[in-house]
Amino acid sequence: MVNFADAAALAPEMATKLMRLLPADFQEAFVRSPNVFMFFMSMGLAAVLISIFWVLSGMMRASRSARIALRAQALKRTKDHRALVLIGEIEGGGQLLRQEMKEAVEDNFGMFSFEQDVQVDLFPLKLKVVSPRAHPETQRKMAIEAADALERSAADIVIWGKRSFTGRLDLRVMMLPSYGRVHEVQDFQLTWRTGRPEELVQRALAFALARKARPVLHRPQDYKPERIQPIVEALDRMVETESGDVSENLQLDILTDFASGALSLGERGGHVKWLQKALDARQRYLDRVDRTQDPIAWGHAQQEIGRALTAIGEREGARDKLEEGASRLRLAMDALRSTDSLQQAEVALKALQRAENTLQQRRRVGLRWPV
């Protein structure tokens, strides 16, 4: 054990020896004005310590930058047809958490895309988790750093975030924007229990990344029904087991893609159950979306409800569903025309014309509606 009495007794002797090492001018200044001398010596020592801190900090940043550059070059050289996902640092979460996220993406990514294999890298990138309500310039700086990592590694998407002490992950996801578009960072939250994450949470993470890196259900009509049906079925199971472990905005994305995929299956000759499921999902979506906050999403949902009702009305010969479908499509057109979503407005117009033509044909030939 340290003997404090002996240490205190040795202190004057050590101070004397230290003073003898100083130049004569310093010793004379100390004798004349010890307080002034010690003040300037303290200032000098503080400056030296601060300089050492910044030198070491700069060396650490340089080392991290070198690691990022080397890792990015290696990934770019080995890039193939697979989607490349970068998992950056998770503040408050260790290597085990990142490894679990990596395995979750590898196991479930193919469930929401046509690629059964995906490349996931634990990338040495550390970014701040900026609030969605932060100043736009602050958000832009973070997005530029993320975009730089994507460009240097030829990756498709990068994810980073922070973990709270309750296990809640606050995540940020970004992919390179198309030409002429601004950088967009999506945020969502998951409750991730390290060591035993829920299956729904793992699939939600993989879905969020696949939706960005390999979008399929944005345009389901571009793919054959037999190809998109497994994806729709996987989303159907997630919709049925909705959980508070997945944030509201990500749940809405799941509902959106499921409704679009189910509607596409039903319209192209699939079972009528898909039309009903699409209708129910979109109605649940509308119950949680404010038209004034997101008129495009609201109008798109109304458009799909109108299409689902029209298709069901045609299948069942139900006049009330055809009329309600036409009414919903008119609402959708009014909402979408006031925005820049002209393509969605055109889809609504074509569906409305189809519904009105069906109604006119039945009136013309004098068909009786089922009671």
C-alpha cells in the first residue's frame, strides 16, 4: 500500500531537485515571484497537454479515415451483382449487436427481394444520429458523409444509429440519391433485445434495407404474379403480427408495400382474398395518416382502395362497391392533382374510367344487380 506520510515528506525534496533542473533564469524568476512564475508555468503546462490531446485526437481520426479508405477500396474491388449493405457504428451498442444485425439481414433480405444472397459488411464508419427535426444543414452534413462512404465502397445502402439503455435502436438509413435528387435519410426505430431479437424485428430490419436497396413492390406490375407472391405472403405475416417493437413509420411502409403487392395479385387474376386484404390494409393505413401532412400518401392510398373496390365489384357484380370505388378514385384524383404526383393521378384516372365504363355497360344492357 502507498504510505502517504512518506510521500508527503518526499514531496519537498523532489520539488527541489526538479527546480535545479530548470535554467538559472527560471530559478531566479521563481525566487523573486513564485506566484507569478507558477501561474505562467501552469499556463504553459496546460498548453502542452492540450496540444498533446489534439495531436492524439488527430492521429486517431487519421487512423479511422485510413481504415475506412482501405476497407472501401477492398469492397469496391470485390463488388458483384449482390446488394452491398454497410452497417456503421451503433452508438451504445457493441460488436455483438452489429453482428446480430448482420446475420438478421443475411437471413431475411432475400425474403423481400428476388436476390437470395446479400453482402453485408461491418463498416468502420461512425456518424452522428441527427434528429429528424434538426437543422437542415446539420442533416445535410451527415448525409454527405454517408454518401461519401457509399461512393467509395460502391455500396447500395448504409445504416447507422444508436442504442438506448432500454434496448431501443434509433436507426438511420441512406442510399445514394438519383441524379438531381437530394440526399434523403430515413429514420426508424426497433426494440432489439441483444442475444434474442424477435423474428418480426429481424425481418423488419431486412425489409427496410431491401425496400431501399432492391425495391420490388414500388412497381409490382413490372413483375409476374408468381414472382411477387412469396414477398406479399411474407409481408402478410408481418402485418398480422404487428408489434410495438417496430416504429410507426416502418409499420406504415410494411402496410404500403403489402397493400400494393396484394392489389396487384388480385387485379391480375389472383384470388379475391388478395383484393380484400389490400382493401383492409389500405384502410388501416388511412386511419393512421393525415391528409394535410402527407397528401401524396393519402391520395395514393385512396387510389388503391378505389381500385380494390372496383375489382371486387367487377368480380362479384356488386354495384355498391363499383360506385364506392369510383367515389374513392375521384377523391384520389383531387388529392394527387394538387401535388407533383401526376403519375399516380393518371393511374387513378384510368381506374376511374374503368369503373364508370363497367357501370355504364351494365345499365345499357339492362343487367339486374344481385340483391
